[in-house]
Amino acid sequence: MGKLAVIFDMDGVIIDSEPIYRSWNKDVFKKLKIQVDEETQLSFVGGTAKRKWTILKEKFSLSPSVEELICLQNEIFSQKEWAFKSLLFPAVLPLLQELKEHRIPTALASSSNKKKISAVLDQCELRAYFDEVISGEDFEKGKPDPDIFLHVAEKLGVPTSTCVVIEDSYNGLTAAKRAGMHCIGVRHKEIHMNLSQADRIVASLGEIHIEELKSFLKGKG
């Protein structure tokens, strides 16, 4: 049995930010005078801003470039107030503490930009719990492409087959599976994501325990 490593997504796993994103997205869509259906919105959850705006530019034949659309989103989002500590899921810290006590390598692999990831880690005081922190903005292709997860395994020095990814989106789970990793899907209360690719589905990180994580490596996951 190889060395277990646990990789966390951030939005929807560490912090309950997806409902807020959806609300803020409405402001951006309103500015662009587009109506985005539910299926399309779900298709870009968990991916990078570049992937999202590539999809929307094509779907709605938007004239600004993808870069300009990202700038518009950033401009609108930057006017909003984030209070990340209030969005932190209560079961996150106990699980991270347990992993640290058992000396299990952990990483954060998020599609968010580095500035936001840093703000979350600092406000929620989580930086000490992660051995590696990786942003999707460093990759040409974001989730559902597996590059970010393959890079994390390399940085942690573990085979992909001993990694367990905790994700909340179809794109994230697809990326984990394409990387040859085990994965746990976290179900949202308000957003119905397709988590069918998960090896296990939980409603909270409080349902995840060390022995179960180790069982994935024994072929029981």
C-alpha cells in the first residue's frame, strides 16, 4: 500500500462560496444582458474563469474577448465584500487536524486565482495544514482537465493511485478520475451537481474519517 495523500478543492469544499458566486454572477450576466440557464451555469462550476467565459462567449456570441470578460467579472467581484471565515464549513478544521496528526500529506488544488486562495487561507487560518497549494490559473487547461491534480501528485511525491480528492463539482470529479485518483463528492444543499463519478458521496466533511480514506488504497473505496 502506497502513501496516502488527500487533495482538497476549495470552493464548495472548504468554504460555502458557490451560492454567493451564483448571486454575483447574476450581476455580471445582467451587465452583459444575457440570461444563463441552469444547465449552463452548472457546466462551469469548479472550472476556471477562463473556461467559464470561453463557454459563455461562444454560447452568447459575446463581442468582448475572454480576457476582457474576465476583467469585467473581476471588476464586479472586487466591489463585493468577502468574509471567508464566516463561509468556512465547520467540519473542515477537525478533518485537517486529524490528517496532520496522522502525518498524511495534504494539498489544496483550486480553480480560483492565487489572490483569493491566499485570502481564504489567511482569513480561515488554514495555511499550516496544507503541504502544497496550487491555483488553476497556472495551467493552460483547468478542470475537468487533470493537469492540476497530476501536478499536485508530483509536488507531493506520491503516485496518483494513492491520492484521494475531495470535490463538489462534476468538473472537479472528472479531473480527479482522469488523473487516476480516488474521489469523494460533497453534496450541496442548494445546488444539484452531478456527483455520479465520485467513489463516495457525503453531505459534510464530518462524514470522512482517516480509516475510510486508507481503505481506498486497499481497494475497498
